[in-house]
Amino acid sequence: MADNPPDYELADRMTLTSPAQVKAIGHPLRTTILQLLHERAATVTELALVVKRPKSTVAHHVDVLARNGLLRVVRTRRIRAIEERFYGRTARMFHVAAEPSPAGVEMPRDFNDFEVAARESATAFEQRKLWGFIRHARISEDQANAFWDRMTELVDEFDRIPRSGDTVFGFAIGIYPTDYPTLPTVE
């Protein structure tokens, strides 16, 4: 196993700037495909076997990801008369642009990593194998941005861990403004 997965070259980060890109990563099967390709490049056939879906369905989702610049063919091999394509991510980390989208173009609002994490973690919670923290702090926008930069470094570290073991662990991290109550400022 490679010390620095995956087994192909890719950019460290990619900013998603179009609604089509955000929509592409918003589908659970496409998210699973992207996660699997953190480990190594794979063919549509391999992906279909792992996710237990028809090859045609997986091929469609791989095509959506490729058309939106999230996947690319990283190598090929010839098997008899057929050229087999191995797909890989274009970046280790994808993040949605913080800037507003162009006038008249609305970014999809149906993608929420925490909603996905909540669904995925239900069984772990029931088995008492869910570890997590939630904290609230009144901080400046600059402090929140600096903390976000540190969190992306932690996500990058998690993504680079060599793959081993029998259990896949989820990792959710985020920072968001909220209307959580605060004490009044002491004068």
C-alpha cells in the first residue's frame, strides 16, 4: 500500500465554482465513488462491484463527475480488445467557493456534509462507537477563517493516511455561524 494514497498524481485542492460541480458532489453515490478513489484509481467495473450497483449506473455517475472536472482517466490498460480506463480524482480535497456565485446562477442547497454524516453515523451511535464534540464560541470572522484553514489541514492529513484495517471510519468537521445564546458583555 502506498504511503501517500492514492496511487496517482493529483492536485491538493480544487475550488468548486459552478452549481453543476456542487450538484455533482451532492449525490451520495458520487460522494462514495470520490471517497473510494482516495485509496487508488479504479475502473467502473471495480467501483460497481464495491458499491453493489449496476455497471451502467456507476458509469453514469463517473461520467457526471468527469464532465464536471472532479474525475479523470489516470491510466489505461488493454484487456483483449477492450481498453480499460482507471479513474482518479482531480484533487485530494474539493471545497465549495466561499464567493457568491455569478449573478443569476444559484448554487444547489441540497448538499450538506453534516446531514450525510448524521445518516452514516446512526449505526455507530446505536453501537456506542460514535466519538464527537460540538463546541460554540463567539469569535471574529478572521478567527473562523483561520480555524477553517487548520481544519482543512486536518482533513488533508486524514485523506493521506495509508489505507489498512477492516473498518472504514467517517470523519466530519466543520465550522458554521449559529444563533447559539451568548452571555452579555461585561462592562
